[in-house]
Amino acid sequence: MKKKLLATLLAVALMATSLVGCGGKDDEGSKDSGNAGNTTNDGGSSDAGDTTPSGEKEDVALVMWGAEEHQTMLRTMADEFIAAYADQANITIDLGVQSEAGTKDTILTDPTAAADVFAFADDQINELVANKCLQPVVENTDAIIAANSAASIDAATVDGTLYAYPMTASNGYFMYYNKEYFTEEDVKTLDGMIAAAEAAGKQISMTVNDGWYLYSFFAGAGLTVGLEADGVTNYCTWNATDTAITGVDVANALLDICAKPGFAVLSDAEFATGVKDGSIIAGVNGTWNATTAQDAWGDNYAAVKLPTYTVAGQQAQMCSFAGFKLVGVSAYSEQPYWAMMLAEWITNETNQATRFDLTGEGPSNVNIAGTDKVLSAPAIAALASQASYATAQRVGGNYWSPAQTFGQNMADGNPNGEDLQTLLDTMVEGITAPVQ
Amino acid sequence: MKSIKNFFCSIGRFFKDFGVAVVKGDIWVKLSLLIMGAGYFGRKQYVKGVLMTALQAVIIAFTVLFGLPYIGKFDTLGDVQRESVYDPALRKNVVNDYDHSFKILLFGLISIIVIIVAVVIWIRNVVSVRKLQVLAENGKHINTFREDVREFRNGKFHITLLSLPVSGIVCFTIVPLLVIILVAFTSYNKTHMPPAELFTWVGFDNFEKMFSSSLTTTFNYSFGKVLSWTLIWAVAATATTYIGGILLSMFLNNSKTKLPKMWRTFFVIAIAVPQFVSLLLVRNFFADMGIVNTICNNLGITDFLKEIGWVRSSLDHIPFLTDPTWAKFTIIIINIWVGVPYLMLIATGVLMNIPTDLTEAARIDGANGFQIFRKITMPYMLFVTGPYLVTQFVGNINNFNVIYLLTNDVYITLDQKLANSTATEVDLLVTWLFKLTQNDYNYNMASVIGIMVFIICAVFTLVAFNFMIKGDREEDFQ
Amino acid sequence: MSRRVMKRIVNPIIRHAVLLFLSVVWLVPIVWLVCTSFSDYPGINIRTFLPEGWTFKNYTLLFSDPDSVANFPKWFMNTFIIAIFTCLISSSFVLMVSYATSCMRFKMRKPLMNIAIILNLFPGFLTMIAIYFILKELNLTNSHLGLILVYAGSSGLGYLVAKGFFDTIPSSLRESARIEGASEDQIFLKIVIPMSKPIIVYTVINSFLAPWMDFVMAKLVLNSGLSKDWTVAIGLYNMLGKTLINSYFARFCAGGVLVSIPISVLFIIMQKFYVEGITGGAVKG
């Protein structure tokens, strides 16, 4: 009888040892348990020792993540990169699908499994840097800083170190409208737009229940949210009571706006649907919906900077987050040099121009941004005029959930009848809660 | 109580056997304290001897080369932080020899388990070698290796059957579970994520955070809310699908129903579509701008509901999945849609087994259909499917798919306090746990929630089984 | 109208009307799925129940034009292979464990069963991240083998239903075989297994379906972003992402239909065994 247990345990032991046998093969695993003094190469692979920059051709395998809709374009760019450096290395590039909005979430789950090169929206840079997922840009840094707009470089820089390559400068938001229904005068104020929409029996839309857009109203009233020095905790004055426009004023303005029949709170996808079926004739959104609006409205398609809105009896200019798309290199890449070269290639002048032609996204490269072709695109022009009211997005992860809930409360007209100051206080408490 | 006593008795016996073996054993037994195969060599069981010695060598090599470095750092979970510097000449990053807290936790734990198992094997080994000695001294037959192997097809067949599945369970359930339980006592979260950062032990801090209210965190508030909805949901979901399933199957299996197979197939098709397809579909079906709302608008149902106050007048749609009360209601209804066909299939089988003489006798006594259902069918079903019902309840507490697929990205809470800890009114403990790990990387708090879910399920199961099953009827069933 | 006529004519009509109504309720979403998969509008049609234009395009696109978003043939093959292996391993695990715990008597039986009950009470998602790191150390992330191990590894824990079925097989049968000199493995393979068709079918269906339904674990394990490695579930789930849903919803429906057809056929064919198997087991729980 007793040997039965023994045999069971034996099976367990064998299993455990086989587990170890495999674990030992992994270079990272054995590296950890050595002593702390000596240093090893991150790659740890056999080619680490004999590779020199001037040596013979090395084999380089890279993985790059990009948005679903850009795969074909990225493939072409990657193939051109391989051809351009064919004399120096045998490069292979695998393309992976990763939406730019969700890059951070995928990487943080396991930073060591990240692609060598990946695209992401600039709001994610703080968390990526805080968790040391990004390789600082050390090859050709000055050239990159010179080539791209100061604002985009600023968005890619944390604590004075450049961590990413600016790719587009059009990831912010502005106002789309259908010229058929609005005059140039109408689009200067939100009230004017809503009135015009109501007159036409249509609606304009903005995703108020999203921290990204909600920011517009509070920032417009001079209230602030941002990052503390530690890079993860937020500060927030949205519940201020001692300012010219108080937090409660903004909340009341929001309630007024959301209650109007000409105003709808729609998600990006619902906005696109509404534009297509004609029920939505204007809305705050980003360049990713430019083609949708253009197709639906044809010659009447127009874009303009955000309007002013009425708060505490005055007109305040709505602000926005200036959005950039960046390309980063993983801090855990085994080929950091080639990864940096690829990231630079994807974001160079030629490829930014290609990207603009194919996707309509505004370039961050100063030379391309200055061309007539780019300047004449309504969406890009609208973003340019919005630029002076836009700030780089510097908020930590605790911002989004409370802001979204507050926005939903406003959109629903504060259904539980809660005291606005209490609502604001609780939201600010959540936004500024320490990350622990 | 008796089982606990038995447990300690068997441990006592285990060590007693070992003591006896060491004291009374001959030179071979004593030698096998050092070399595990020795005792078998002495009895001419060479293959077994080689195997045991090889196993011993593997275990020792594993412990020294792999296990000890991790165990040494287990108390702090590492103290050397990762630093990486780019070397332009090499074109590579030069990384220091850093500690990876999670690996230390994982491999430290595995090493400790292996060592404990090794000690047990070692003791067992001495005892069984001593047994061989006794056999030899009494002149009895000692199995050859071939005979030993043959035993695994006969007397020890259960070991052959169980060893692979059990090792699978150890690898993919027990070890991960132990690791995660330990994580509940560490600071493993967003600001302490390996490999870039280290985490360490924090004792019961996380549990305190979950159960005490402080100004900055609202876990305590959210836990109460989420827990109460989890329990309401589990009761409602279990009860509705159970009763619905039985009624439907009685309806289908009634002799007056024509083409019962065809009808049954209709319901089976609904569950044959994978849940992530059907639920995501239904979610868009009931969306604020979805097709159901369009139809309700056109039929005037939305206006009617507004008039009687069920829908806020400011809305132009029915908030099926976006209002706390509506969403809870809709979710339970959709769950009926998902769950009833399964129960229908099970109930069909059970109902077929109801002794017909019982119902016939009742009918002769003049009972009507409803009385038969209440007095005979239902008690019989409850009796037979009782344990299944308990499993079902526990399954609903952990019903991730329905809640997650229906509400994730769609439902936005209006409760600022819930939002501050990433929870919503419609979250179950499991979906909250999942969101905490996926969006916030708050692994330590998620582990605390996981342990709580376990405790709730365990208490419930114990109570339920004690009520339902008096004694063990397993043997007399056969 | 006399009472008897009522009973004979009206009752069946009401009965079948109710059934018809219920069937409609249960099938409406499925009908919508099928219809939308033939819609010529790629996004979600919110105005009418039936599509405004009909087309086969969504299906042909899935097969003829595999891009990184919709690489359906590859996903289908991946999932199919994973499902076959998962099914083989976990069906045998489940049958082995349930036979051992039901038909054999040994000292560790009760403790092992108690441990299994305890393990089943922990929420599965809790261990996900730990399993991921274990797989990573074994170099099995982003591999289908890793996913198979995850699906099949712990399958022994789901032995209860099958055990309940084995419990109903009279022990006298095994006894007489033993007297005739059959060894335990012969009793298992030659006597009990051939008698257990319903529960085997039940177990096989269940384990074969798991990889088609799971998107959470699959997404975590196959995290390289290379869509050619994905399973159907990840791929289809991905199509409903915010940026994609408006151009891929109809194709999502088409993919959903294609996955559901084989599963539905399996379900309908095996319905009888399913009912027998699950009740044989669930009766005892």
C-alpha cells in the first residue's frame, strides 16, 4: 500500500524535475541565480560576443506591432527597410497586430514578451516609462529631434530623455461638421451649433463619458489635471471652489449641454454610424473618422477647431489633449540597435509622407507638415488651429475610470440627484489616489 | 473530527515505521539512508536500485544547482533591481544580474515542494527497503523488476491511471494556485512589476486594505457592493435556469407534444453557438443604439416605459445594458436564454428516470398535473440533482463569460466610489478580479479577492452538502 | 363547445403555440446572426432587423482575402488542431481519473477527491497569470502546444460527471471479470470502456469544444500579436475592437456562423448521448 504513495510522489518528482530541465534551458532563468557582481549581455544569445558593428553580416529577426488597418502599409515599409540595410544584415521582420490604443495593456502584462518595435498613442508613454518598458532613443537622437515638431518631441520625452519616435501629430480631437447645416458663425460656439442642429432636427455628438474628451471642458475653464513628479500619481483641481470658474460651474454647464435634444453622447463607433445614416451632422472626434465623414458628407465635409461653450455666464474655449502617435523600442529587445533603426525608418520623412497619403494622419515631421498637401487637409488644418488650446496628455492610469464615470453622470443628467460638489470631490479623490 | 484524528495517526505511523526501519534495519537498509538504491542492490533488484539512485542524483543536482539560489532569496524575494545600459559599441543592452521577484516566488516555491517531496520519498524508500529485508529474512519471494512493472497493470493500476492526470493538475492548478495565494501577501502590483521592479512580502496589508475604509481607497466599499450582487446573481441565475429548464423539459417531453425532438433541437442550436459569439451578438442586439431599441422606439414601447417611469425621461432609448437596474435585469434574462437549454437537457434525462408507478399512482388517486409536479416531480428532481445544483451555484458565482461579455466596455458605472476601484454595479467578484489584473495589474488585490471567492464558495458548499447528503451513500448506490 | 372538444383541440394548439413562441425567442438572435452574416453593410445595422442588401461577400472575404484582421482559414486550422489534441488528452485524463476514483479502492482515494473538490472552488482566472509565467519558463508561450497543455493539463479535475456515470455500472460485472482472471487494465479497457459510450461522447464533445469557446486564456498565451497563430475565438473577438467593429461586424457574424455550424451538428447528432451521459453523471454529481 505504501509504495503506491511513493510511486505517486515519484511521478510528482519526475514531473518537477522535467519542469526544471526545461527551465534551465532558458538563458534568463539561469542568469538570475548567478551572483550579482558580473554583467551579462541582455541577448545572452550566442551571437552576442562575436558581433561587432563593422563585422560580417549578422542575422536579425525583429517583430513589429502596428494597428490592424495599417498592416499592408507597414509590410511595405518593413520590406523597404530590409532592402535598404541588406548590405549590413540579414533582417527578417514579422508583423503583429496590436491596436495603438491598447499597446500599453498588452505590454504591461508581460514586458519581456513585447515586440521589438511597436506603435502607441502618446498617453501611454508615462506608464511605459514608469515600468521601464521603453528603450531610450540613443542612435541619431539629435537628427530625430530636429526632424520632428517640438510638441511631438515633447510628447515623446520623459524627464529629459527621448523615449520614442514621433510618428503622427494628429491623434488629438477637433470638430467635424456638415457645411450644409452650419454657417461659419455657428461653429464658433457650442450653443450655436446645438441650436443649428436642433433647427434641422439633427444632433451633434461628443463622447462626454470618456476622460479623454471630458478634459476639454474642465481645461477650458482653467482647471487642471496632470502628473506629479513621481510620474504615476495625478494632481487634479477639478473640484476647485475658489477659482473664477469653479468645478460646479463646469458640471452645471455639462448638465445643460447634455440635456439639450440637439446634443448626443455617442461612442466613436456610434458617431461613425450616425454620420453614415445622417442623424449626426457634427461631432468632436479625431482623424480616424475623417474618411467616414468625408464619404458621408462629400463636399460639405468640414473641420474646425473646437468651439467655445457657456460656463458661468461666459464663453470658454474648449481645450483638448494634443495627441501624437509614437513608435517605441522595447527595453527587452535583443536587437536594440536594429530595432531603433527600424523605428526611425518607420517614422522618417518619406514614410510619414506615405502614411499621410494612405491614412490621412497628420505628420509630426516638420518638413512634411509644412507642405501644401498636408495643410490643405481640413482635419489637419483644424488640428493646427486647435494646437494653441491643446496640451500634451500627461495623466496617470487612475485618471480614466473616475473621469469616465463622472462624464456618464453628466451625460445622464445626474440621475441620482447627487450633490455636484460631492461628485466632483469623489472623482478627484479617485483620480489623485496613490498608485500602490 | 474523526478524519483529522486519522490523519495525525497516519502521520505518526509514517514516522514510526521510519524509526523502526532505521533501528532494526541491516547494513543495506542503513546504507540506503545515504544512497537510495543501495537496499535494492542488496536484494538483487538492480534496475530498481539504479532508478532510485538516479532519481536521488537528479534531486540533489536540482536542489543544489537550481533550487537553493531561489530558496535563499525567498525571504526577501530579491534585492537587486534590474539596470540596463545601452552599449553603442556592442549595439546591445548590458544588463546587470538582477533579481526577478516573481521567478524567485515561483521557483522558490517549486523547489521547496520538491525538497519536501524528496524527503518523503527518502523516508518511504527506507521503509520499503526494510520491508524487503523482512521478506528476505522470512525467505519469501521478492518481486523481480518485471513483476513490479506488471503490478502497475493490476493491483496498482490506479497509480498508472492517476499519475499523469495528477501531475497535470499539480503543474497547472496546484502550483499556480499556491503562487497566487502567496501573491496576496506581497506588494505585487503596478508599481512593483518584475522584471523592472522588485516586490516583497507585506503580510496582511492587502487584506486590511480590502476590509478597512480609508480616504484614498474604496476597495472596502466596492467589495461590499460587488459581493452582494454576486450573491443575488448566483441565487437568481441558478433558480431561474433550474426552474425554467425543468418546466421546459416537462413541456417538451409531455406525450401530448408533437415532434419533441424537433423542438428540442431548436433550443440546442441556441447553446451550440459559442458563448463569445452569441453573447457579443446579444450585447449589440440590446445596445443603446441597437436593433431592439430601434424596434421598441418604433412600436412606442420606449415612450410607454417612460410614461410609467421605468425609463428616465431624459433618455431616448431603453438602457438595457447601461442602467444599473435595467442591466441586472437584462443580464439575468439573457442568462436564462443561455442556461435553460442546458438544464432542459439534464432534466430530460432525469425525468425519464422518474419511476412511473409513482406518478401513475398519484394520478389514480386523483392528483392533477400541478400537484404531481409539486409533490412528486420537483422533490425527485431536487433529490437527484441536489449536488449538481450546488455545483451550478458555485459555477454562477464564478460565471465570468456572461457578465464580462455583456458588460465590458459597455457598462459605465455612475457610482464614483466604485469607479475609483475599477468596479461597477454589475461586476461579479470574478470579473472585478479579472479587470484588476488586466487593466490595473493589481495582482495582490486580485489574489485577495480570489481567496475571498474561495472562502465564500467553500462555506456554501460545506453547508449545502451537510444539509443535503446525510452520510455517504456512495457504496450502496452501486 | 364542450369541455372535451376544448381539451382535444384547443389545448394542443395552445401548447404548440407556446412552444413556437419560445423557440422563436431562442432562435431570434441566431437568425439575426445568420442574416447579418449575409448583409452587404459591414458594420452593425441598427435600423432594420433584416439586412438591406444581401451578399455572400462576407464569407468569400473570410476565405479568399485573409488579411491580418481576418485570417480565418488559418485560425480555423489552428483551433481544429488544438481542439483535436486537447480532446485526446483531456478525454483520456477525465476517463482515467473518474474510473480510478469510481471503480478502484485505494488509500488516497478519499483525500484526493477532497482535494479535487477544494481546487474546484477557486476561481479559474486567479491562476491565469501564474500559469502564463510557468509556460513562459518552459518556453511554451506563443505556441499551440502550450495552449493544449493549459486546456488539457488540469482536465482531470472535471471528473465528477464521468465518475457518476461509472458509479452506475454494477460492480458485480467487474467482480466476475476479476474472478475469470482479467487484470485491472483489461477490465478498464475491454469491459467498462465499451459500455460507456454515452459518457465518452459527452466527455469528448466537452473537451473538443473548449478551445473553440475560450478567448481569455488563448489571448494571454498567444500574445505575440501575430494573427496567423491565433485561434478562431481570439480572431473573432478582436474583430469587435473599437476601431474595427464598424468594418468587420458582418464578417464577425459570418465567422460565428462558420464556427457554429460544425458545433451545432455535433450537438444535434450527439444529443442523445449527451443527455444519457450527463444525466448518468449529474444524478450523482
